[in-house]
Amino acid sequence: MANDRYFLAGVGRALQFLEVIADHETGLTLKQATDLAEVDPTGAFRIAHTLEHEGYLIRDEHGLYKLGPTVLRLGVTYLNSLNLRKTALPRLGALIEWPADSASLATLSGRRAVVIERLERQPSEAGTRHVGWSFSLHSTSLGKTLLAYLPDATIREWLESMPLQRFSGTTIVDPQVLMAELEQIRTQGYAFNFEESGDGALAVAAPVRNHLGEIIGALNVSGQMPTMTKEYLQDETLKSVVSAADALSRDLGYRSDQVA
């Protein structure tokens, strides 16, 4: 990677250190991991401390480093996303009808939402949003749905620390107003985007649950005014999206009598 000007050597060393630990299920001392990863001792100590602080590593009572819970969470999220994408495709495909422009599936990635699957009614235009596109949580139907089902304490902390950027005249940038809307989303089971992400943009999203009843994603349909109207969005489109999200949840093993 010496000729790759975008490669961050510090990140590379940290990942190499993590992979060495992963190869030894019974754990390694700091010196053992340092020697195997071929990292200088000072750098290894700082790497280990940082990874332990963030939950990627844990240290047992013998001082051995092992993989931590954050690694498990990322792995489960990755596996869920693979299964989710494959299972969601037929449900998304059934939603691509006029006047909808697209149907998307998104999951949380840190404090942003990321599209993991997307179907469009017509061929994409230059600059269109696509799989892998990430966006803020407060201004879209997908983002608000994902945000709404987080623990209240997490929502409050995020709203206090996240910049609520204004994308249009209807974007909600007041944390208290947004908090009230998130409570309504949880109550009704769906979220609208009434031009909050941009002028003319309309969308509705509903949550997707896994077999444990946990919210692991959100599914939406979006369109552009005047082809898509608010009246149609709140009636036919809403029914279709909620039905598709419920069906996808059942496909993933969720039963409505479960307690999330």
C-alpha cells in the first residue's frame, strides 16, 4: 500500500492487530499480539487501548486480549444485511408502480442511514441516489423511521449532538419538534417525508423487524411532485408500504404476537 496515497497506515495497523487477535480464540498478551502484528510496542499499546475502549477488544482476568462485543455486533449486522437484501427484493419489486419513482431499503450505519437495496421504475439519471448512499436521519422517511425506534435516551443524545441540517423549508431542525414526530411515528408505525429532504420530494417508510422483533431496517417508496401527490402518498402508497414492510418482517421470521 506504499503507493496508495489514500491508504491510512494507522488504520491499517489497527486492523492488522485486530485480525491477529481474531486468529487466536484463546487470546493473546499485548506482547504476543505486538510481535505477530509486527507493530512497534508503543503503537501497539495505543491501538489496543483504543480498540478496547471502543469495544472491539476485551481483556480477561489473565490480561489476554480477545475480540469484543462490537465485533460481534458488526458481524451480525453484516449477516442481517445480506439476508435482508435478498429477502427484500420481491417486496421492493412489487412497490415499483406509477406514480412511485423508487422503492428502497435502508439500515443504520453509525448515526446515518445507508441504502442497502433500491429499485427504480425508470432507468437512473446521472447523480441519482443508489445502493450505498448514506444520509442524515432527520430529513427522510427512512431515516426518521430508523431513528424513531431507538431507545429514548439514545434519541435525545443524538438529537443534542447531531447537526440538524435544513434541506428545504419543511425540514425539521428543532429537536423538540422532531422528538414529538418520532413519538408519533412509533405510535402509527410509519413515517412521511413531505418535501423535508428537498423541494417536491415525497416518501413514506415503515419499519422492518427480524425474527426477534428488533427493528433492523426501513422500507420506503418515494416519488416527486406533481406526479406523486400527498393524497396518493397518504392513501394507496401508505397501504402498500406498510403491507410490504409487514410481509418482509414475516419473511424474516417475525410474528405480530411477539414483543419486541
